[in-house]
Amino acid sequence: MLKVQANTTHRVRLTLNGRARSGNAQSRTLLSDFLRHELGATGTHVGCEHGVCGACTVLVDGVASRSCLMLAVQAHERRVDTVESQAEGDGLGDLQAAFRRNHALQCGFCTAGILNSCADFLGREPNPSEAQVRDMLSGHLCRCTGYTGIVRAVLEVAAERRGSQEERSDV
């Protein structure tokens, strides 16, 4: 546990996308700003800075969290995954590839946060209905896509993952 004092700089250590990282943060530095400016994880976007739009969503210990509502010091000694963690080697991860196939992004500003929420959601709900996907997406504002492509992409990945699970259990 990090003892935090107001108006001081703290050394924040965390696991970012599977790698131990550390940096300095003022006691009031937001996690989103720490990730972007101190650690260089620029895939984390900041939109409304009020937790409404969802663009800044990252996974903290596997749970989708708004990084604009969390202080960097609160992430001390925790695991934080950003959209950069979803890539598979030099290629796209399954969710990212499905977004591409289904035209689930346009300008891309909100996409990183949506992908992180989808990763958390599919980890908890492997067989979602369209209504469940739309409910999960209600925490995100996207001005470009109309959400239909995103819903298709999430349902496609869920089906692909279930198929892979079934194939493994048949062996």
C-alpha cells in the first residue's frame, strides 16, 4: 500500500500490459494522464474527463475501469492493461480483427476504451445476447459508428471463442 501525501510526488509501480513499469506521479495525477504522459501508453484516450464517454477505459486487475476517474497512486502495485495489450505479436487480437472486419470503428477515438470494455465483458459473459452487448456498450459514447458494427464484432468473437472451446473439449 502506497502512503499518499497531498502535493507530493510518488513513485508508482505497476504491471502495464504484462511488464513491470514505474513512474512518478503527483498525488492528484489521474491514471489516464500517468499512462499517457509518464509511461507512454498513448492508446489510452481522454475524452470527457468525467467518466461518461468511456474513451479512457482500461483494465485494472482485469476489470474495465475509467482511467480518468482513478488516480495513478491507486494503481500502485496493480495490473493495468491498455488496448496495446490486445495485439497478438505483430498482428491484431481477435477483438481488434473483428472490429476491422465489421467496420466497428471510424475515427477510432473511442475504440480503445470500447475494446477494453469488450475484453472484460467477454471474459465474464462468453455467450452474450445482442441486448447484453448493447447494454454493455451503453457506457460508451461513439459519434461515428452507430454501434451496429461493434455489436456484430463482439457477437462474432464470442461465437469464435465458444467454437474454439468446444473444439478443445472434443479432443
